[in-house]
Amino acid sequence: MNWMARTTALLLGVALLLGAPAPVLARQAAVPVAAPAHAPPVPLLWKVSGAQGSALYLLGSFHLLTLRDYPLSVDVDTAFDASRRLLFELSPEEMQAPELAARMLRAAVRADGRQLKDDLDAETWQRLQAYAGANGLPLEKLAGLKPWFVGLSISLAQMQRQGLDAQAGLDRHLMARAADAGKPAEGLESAAAQIAMLDGMDAEEQRQLLREALEQVDKGDEQSRRLHDAWRRGDDVTLWRDMAAQMRQDYPGLYRRINVERNDAWLAPLRQRLQAGQGTTLVVVGALHLLGEDGVVEKLRAEGYEVERICSACAPAGKANGRNP
């Protein structure tokens, strides 16, 4: 599995990265934003029908976007207007907490007396030295950090260089809309749980993440654009094949922790909001969590709920795709 596909899988699965993009790395200048695209993104949007009119809209997010990805589809606007509340991976309060980046950084600081260099082979350390020199980054700022944090920081900086911005991500956009509309918004899990999941990578996963980030730092643009374009097209088949399925095959432990275990934990609060009297809820989570047989969409369908794809741009008017294409 190549570096950008795995990193984008993390970006589609971990909302925490929106709040702490790269606190120790020099920020890269974003690509100037072009005029808005003529057509809005085709949403990864499903409706789940519950008891006595209660319903969920499940919307797959790309956590880093550009201003060119707005305005949103009328399907998303309709789902938003119909919903009395919103659910995100993290609550707006946690996402916007000033200390979030510091909490993530504290988890990344070594407490075992070792240095970053001790975990890396000579070639990877040399690549890191070259990256640091090219980006004006003092290596002493990285010496006491864990490889997972350094690798993700490099990857995020690379994506920011391409113009993808956490501040323009779908989650933050809809959090702001909910606040303006006076709609309550909650989280499905805590920032502490997401930090623990990232920090739970084993030593080899951490080394591999950093090694691949450094190897591909000058080669990832095409892949990340392709995945972003797939998200814009609402192409769940490409996103599943090129991210989730590959991650499940090559890194089954990481895939289980970042995707399957969290999806399973979310089912109980989602079922609760499908009970009678709950009305309609818009659920906005990383697209990774909705895809394939391990995704929330198929898990709820397997429990007997009626599920339909809402996609006015990819089906004749008045119809919707029921199953994944």
C-alpha cells in the first residue's frame, strides 16, 4: 500500500487530525484557491430509516478540503435542513478546544528515554535529515517525538502544500452551519480515545509510516488528488478499493483499530437515534467509516434497517441507489 493512500485513509478516519495538523512542523504555504467548481461534490450520503419516522443521514467526510469543494450538493443541504441535530466523530467543543493540539503533542513525546533516531535505520534517518534541512526544521524539535507523530505531520504538511486545508474540511463547515442554525451537535467518541488509537500503533507500524512518508514526500500529489477527486465524484468503489481494502490487507491490525472497532462502538448510539421519537439526525464521519462490509452503512443494513443511497447526481430524478455501486 502506498504512503498517500494509507495517510488519506487515516485522514478519512480520524477527525482529530483536523484539530492538530502539525504543531511542530513549519507550515507550508497553501496553493492559491481557484474559482469554485461548476458542480458541487457528489455526496457519499445514505439515509437509514428507523422507527416511526426517525432517521439517520450518514455523510462521508473528507477531513481536508479546499474552497473549491463548496457549495455542497442540494442533497446535503436537504439532509441538513431535515435534521434536528448533528453527530460528528468528535464534538465541536473538543474539536475547537485550544488545547487539542497540545494534548496530541503530549501523547507523542517520548517517555522511555530513547530518541527518534534510535528507532530508525540509517537511510530513514538520513532522509529525515534531508527533509528537515529542506524545510527549515531543526531536528532537535523532533528528537524526543514518536515516529507516528512525525510521519503524520510530514504527510499533513505535504497535503497542505497541495492546498488541502483542515479549516475547509466538511466537518468544520457543518459544525459552523449547525451553530449558526442553533442545531445541537455532539460527538460519537472523545479526543482521548482518538489519541490513544493513534498512539497504539506498534513500533513497526510507526517506523513504516514515517519511512513511507519520507520516501514519497515528493511523489504523493497525483495519488492524493486522485483520492480527493474520487471523493468529489462520490465514488465509494474507488475509495474502498484504493484505501480501505488495501489498508485491511496490508495493515490488518491498524485497520481493525482505526475502522472496525470504532464502527462497532458507534452502532449503539446510532441505534438509539433510530428509535421512535428521535426525529432525524445528520451523522458526519470520515468516509472510511461508511465504506464496504465493515462500514456503518452495511452494518446497519445487516441489522434490518432500510438503507438507501441519496444521490440525485448519480441516479434518475426521484430515484436513489440502495446499495453501494
